[in-house]
Amino acid sequence: MNMDALIVGAGFSGSVIARLLAENTKQKIIVIDSRDHIGGNCYDYVNKFGIRISKYGAHLFHTTRQDVWNFISAFGSWEPWEHRVLAKIYPRDDSDDFAYAPVPICIQTIQKLYDSSVQNEEGMRRWLVEETRSIKFQAPYKNSMESAVARFGHRIYNDFFHSYTLKQWDKSPEHLDASVLERIPLRYNMDDRYFTDPIQMLPSCGYTGVFQELLNHPQIEVRLNTDYFQERHCFNGVNFTVFTGPIDGYFASRGLDRLEYRSLRFEEDTIEMGDKDTVMQPASVVNEPSMRVPYTRTVEFKQFLNQRSTHTTLVREYSSSHGDPYYPVPNERNTKLYATYQQLAEKETEKERRTVLFLGRLANYKYLNMDQAIGNALDHWQRWIKDGVIETHDVNVGSTKSPFVAKDTYTQTH
């Protein structure tokens, strides 16, 4: 097989590295993916009602890294989009009355649910001091329950985090690392945006269009429906491989325990609205932190970039232990087990005459947002150059300009 480099996985991690190799070396690259599409979990398509749907859940690009934006913005056209999320809260267990409140927690959240007199940062801090006055937990916290209760108090913890976390992870917050809920921001102002990053964008032609441009290069060949483990023998002659799949899958023959992942299951409903601008939900994403329903959130894709259609499509997300791996499960058992896999990966990388590098959310067993996945690939690229793993003829990371225009050839009818 005539190729110099093999990239396993056509998500952001693999596609970014493939593009960097193509533009900065003379290597012939093959990108394979076991699925029937490019883009990994970011893959999207336009349904028969003209609504762009993300097959694996909503993806909102946001970043603080200018180098990441400089790189990815060269592929496709992008539009500013500030994401907002509401949570459906039932204040009383004995009532069906509910209220929508912004997340992350901000002054507006407190006003809607707990205390309308909170008006500014000073009032917000004072309210939280009173709310957490009786809490005895102190850092370093033993688990996510302690970290969340110490910051928010019992009411917010019970309304927003306890049941939602249980549904998402199938574990009580008492059995998850403190880091899981420590990541949740707390705002002392009126800002109800989900992200505060200076760069918040959505691709005009969808993420599939972005990946089409990323992989559209004469030195890159893409092969879909290709399982690396079943076709591994076909690539024995390749001396350079970047593997972005599950690291425990790569080393399955070693007989170690498998790492834990959470997956997602989706239920989709399309409803006729009549008017092209009418929507069903008060926000594009509504979180469901109550145990009254088994799903974690509902996404109305029509609202992203204000799409116009006489219908609207709602997708409910269910967290599951079965299916494609989405999220690493952060607890002591998995942290220790991943360290063992990491040692195997280092030995694999050091083999003579053949280089295998592990990159991405599943290979590094680490939760990564899209910008982090891109940044991780850029950072590893620079490190590989410095360490002599890759020899380039013209390294120019961050100024890539694609000559291609995104065309939605992956539009499907579902």
C-alpha cells in the first residue's frame, strides 16, 4: 500500500494532524474511520425538513486560544453564535410547576428561583455566603458532591447537579472525582451565556463542511467503513501512525481491564410548526436536572444560526453505558488503569522502525472540547517537530489557508 502515514480516526484530532502533515511534509497520508462519515462526533447533516442536525449531539465551538482559531477558521465560513442554556427546575417535589433558569448559575438564576432581591456582584456573593454558611466541607474535596455543595449550597446542588450528574454518569456525585463538578462555572454577574470565551462561533456550512475542507488535499486519502483492528494487517508497512481511538481497544490483546466510558443515545421528533420562524423551546438547549424524566437534555437544532423551516426537530439525549464511547469516567479506578495503558503507549511509541502516536479524547482518556482537541493536536505537532519525530519542509502552523470552498455534499435525508 503506497502511503507514508496512517491516521486512525477522522475527527478533529486525526483530521488536524492529517492536514498538518499534508501541508508541511511530502508524505502521502491515509485517514481511516470505522464509521461511514468523516467528522467523528461532530458530524452533521441537513434533514429532509432543511434543518441541520448534529448526529451525536450539539457542538458549540468556543475558545480562548487565538492560534486554534487562526488554524480552524481557514476551513469554511463561520458565524458568531453565543450559546445559552436553560434548565427546567421543579422547585417542589409535590408539584408539577416548573421554572426555566439559566445555567451556569448567575444572578439571573438566583433571581428566578431563590431571591429576586439579588441585583449585583456584592449581593450575589453575600447570598452565597449565607447559603453555604453551615457547610463543613473544605478543600481538597473528596468528591464532586463536596466540591459542589461547598460552592453552591444544598439547594442549588439538589436542584441542578445531584440528579443530573446521576443521570449523566450513572454514579452519584459522591463517587466521582471532585474535578467533575469543579469544572462548572459560577458567575457573580448577569451574564447568562453558557460560555464566556472571546471567540464563539458556528460553521455556516456545518462541521461536516469544515472536515471536508480539512481533508481535501492531494496528499490525503480518506477511507470510511474501515476498522483498524480488522484491517490492521493491511498497514504493516506504514512506519508512522497516529491513533485517535480508545487506547484500551488498541491494547485489548494485553488482557487488561477496560476503561469506563459514557455514551449517549438519542431520540428524535420532528414537529410541523407552520411558520418558518416558530420554535418549541425557550432556548436551543434545555437541561433536565430532575429525575422526573430519564433524559438529560433536549436540543432544538432549528434554533442554531436561526434556521428557517416549517418544521422543528427536537432531540432528547440519554446517557448510557452502552454504545460508542463519548466521555471518559473520571474516578480513581480509571485514573490508575489509564496510567498502565499510558506506559504501554510509551513503549509502543519507542519501537524501532515504527512510530505509533496516541492522540485525542479517547486515546488520551481525557475530556476535550473541540478547541481543546484542535489545540492538543497543534501542541503535539510542535512537540513532535521539536523532538525530531517529524521532519518538515515548511512548518507554518496557524496560517493555513484552504483553497477549497465547503460544499455540503454530505447532506442526507433521514
